[in-house]
Amino acid sequence: MLGMIYGNWFSVGFGGGIALYGMVYFLVHDVLIHRRFKWFDKTDNKYFRAIRKAHKVHHKNQYKEHGTCFGMLLVPKKYFNI
């Protein structure tokens, strides 16, 4: 808000980007992947299933070493075929 009052549009862009990232992260990670809210629980979308499977593989390892990157929104093709 202070950026808009004083005409500092650069900081407004940063704040908007951070807010947008937080909203997308909440929707994808908490709602779609971990199903904390039952908004999309009954969907049988291939993309949603691939994200959930890739994220499960990502969490399979409990340590930093040998972790698997699952690509939050860009899921590798191998998870679509499982």
C-alpha cells in the first residue's frame, strides 16, 4: 500500500508477485496435493493424479541427500503413466 501512495510501483510489483505465489502455492500444495480441503477431492483428473504421485515420491526420502525434485506445476511425463 505504501508503494502505491508514494508511487513506488517497483515494490508494488514485488508485493503482488509474492502474494500471487502464496495463493498458487496454497491452492496447489495444500488443496490439490495434500487435500487439506475437500474442494477437488472427487476429481479424476490425470494431471492432478500425476502431481500427487510425484509429490509422494518427493516426500518418500526424509533427508536432504538423494531427494527427488517433482516440479511443483510441471510434472515429468513418467508420473502420468503410473
